Amino acid sequence: TGRSNILYPLLNLVSISIVILGIVGFFSSRKKLIIHWLLILPALYICIVHLPFHAEGRYSFQGRPFIFIYVSVALLLFRDTFKNLLASLKRAKLKR
């Protein structure tokens, strides 16, 4: 019980982060939706089938590899944005 009080919220945070990053990655690549439909279909199917039930990791585990593709797209997007921000801050600092 002591460990589960820490572990359960931590696992929920990880699951929520995966979903949020997956959504961000999906929407950042939505211009190429025709190419990505094979990656979206299994994850969408698993989400729709298990939507009425209690969400647990064992039900969504099969769809996670497809979601992780979009998570990686989101992480690359954040990395590029952060690199551009740092570069613009360095340029602004050099102009002073």
C-alpha cells in the first residue's frame, strides 16, 4: 500500500504523457494522414474497442508501438523547437 500510493500516480502520469505526446505527434503529422493511416488504424481500433471498459495497461499494450511512433514525432518536434529557441536566444544575445 505504501509503494502503490507512489507507484500508481507515477504510472498514471507516464500513461497520460504517452497519450498527450501521441496526440501531439499525430496532429503535427496530420498533413500526411494518407501515408500514416496504417499506423493510426491499429491504435484507433484498440482505443475504440476498449473505450467502454476500465483503461488498464494490459488493454492498450498492443497499440502502444503505434502510439510510440507518434510520441517520437512529438519529441523530435519539441527538440527542434527547443533548438530553434536556443539559437534565436544566442543570436539575440550576440546582437546586444
